[in-house]
Amino acid sequence: MTLATVTQDGKPDARIVLLKGILKESFLFYTNYESRKGTELETNPNVCLVFFWPELERQVRIEGNVTKVSREVSKEYFHSRPRESQIGALASPQSQKIPDRKFLEGRFQKFTNQYQNKEVDLPNHWGGYAVYPCRIEFWQGRSSRLHDRIVFERDTSSSWEKFRIAP
């Protein structure tokens, strides 16, 4: 899915992340909290998710707010990942400048050696986010650009209003 955030100076920023689950009416993804996206989410929790299936001419847009998931939920997911991915989360200072690829490979080897025959610890700088939606739009492409757009919007009472908008 595409995750759109906002930089500290108000500029949009988007990237592809993996949807890893749905929990208590929220959409889950995991990342390095010290990455660019992590610092943007810390500053401004308003996000937009986009799922797009061009072959089907379908799109789903989700607007909402993020919160960090519990350490227990993050740990459970972290330990379900391949061991190399766990070590990669320790080795990579995500979004930071590095001198060259050898630097990254050296850190990977260092942590591989450190955790040989041991469970990899969940880093403090890594975990999950839950996106709680306040607006969901379903878009279906149609001929003559008369697309269908159906919106569900949460009102103040936590119920959802459904309506159609023009393409």
C-alpha cells in the first residue's frame, strides 16, 4: 500500500509499505521509528493509505491517524519475520546517510555474529503503527470517466456515514 505522510515543513511524502494486518478496526504496518517516515509520524499522525489495482480499475483511499502498537504486538510480528530481516532491522540505520554498501554489510555481519544461536532482540527503534480510519473511499473506474466513488466517513459518534461523490 502507499503510505502518505507530511514532512515537518508541510510537504507531502509517500512510499510503499506492507499492510501486515488489521487489528481493532485499524490497519497495521511496521517500520523503523527513527526513519524519515517514523519521525514524520511522530510530528504529524495524519496519514493517507492508498491501495490501487490498475488491472481492475479499482482504488481504495483511507484517511486516518496513526498510533504506535504495543511492544508486545510489535515483538510478536518481529519474531515471525525471517531471521535475516530481523538482523536487517538492527543493522540498518534507516533513512540515514551511510558511507557505502560495505558499511551496511559490515553491520549486518556484526549483528549476525552477535546473535548467532540466540533469539534476535526487538530493537527499541522498531515497531508497528495502527492506522485508525476516519474516511474510506472506494473508487471503481467506469467508461466515459463516470467512475463510481463511494465514501464512508466516521462522524463524531463513531458511526459511519455512507455517501456517493461525483467523479
